[in-house]
Amino acid sequence: MSHQRRNLLIFIAMQVLAVIIYPPSFFASSPQAAISPSALLLFIAVVLLAMNTKTFSLENGRDSLAFIQGINITVRLMMLFPNLYDAAGNLHLLLFVTQLLGIGLSWYAISILEKWRSAQLLFKKQKV
């Protein structure tokens, strides 16, 4: 496996982890909360597929991936503070840690997207 392909697979895994990392208790208390990670995962898959089939331009695909991670950061911040404490006033430490980890991974994914050339997001080398 080439170095570039390995880096791309690690990057995609990081993007997926940034979107799906939530404590299980969060979904048990509110099944509707599973909609956001599922939708963002679907969007990531569609964008990567569209880029690799040349339906999206490389620049639009890269911008779309950064936008998806930005949405993930925003949604996590919106869900963090209302769900930080339970009805008894106990801190949900696992939720706090996973939200911060998800925000950090999304932020890091955006910074990588800004550094990489668009062609580095393709599964195959582009013919010139």
C-alpha cells in the first residue's frame, strides 16, 4: 500500500471517528440523536464517492468535507451544554470527553484538508 493511500485511509477513518464518537448512553436517552452522526456519515461517503467518480470537482469535494466537519463541530457544541448534566445534577463526564474529542478531531480534519492538495483525496492517482 502506498504512503499516500495509507494516509488517505487514516484521514477517512479520522473523519468517520470524529462524526460517530458518542457515549452509548447518549443514544439510549434520545434515539433521535442518532440522526446527526448517520446523516454526516452518509454525506462524507457521498462526497468521497462523487469526488472519485468525477461528479464533484476536487475543490468542491474538499470544501464539502470541510463543511461537513464544521457542521459536526457546531452540532456538538449545541448538544454539549444542554446535555452536560442529568436531572439529578450529575456531570456526564464521558459525554463531555467524547464531545471534546469529536470537536478536536473535526478541527484537525479541517486543518489537514487545508494543507493537502485536492488530488490527495482520491483513491486512485489522477491521470494527467
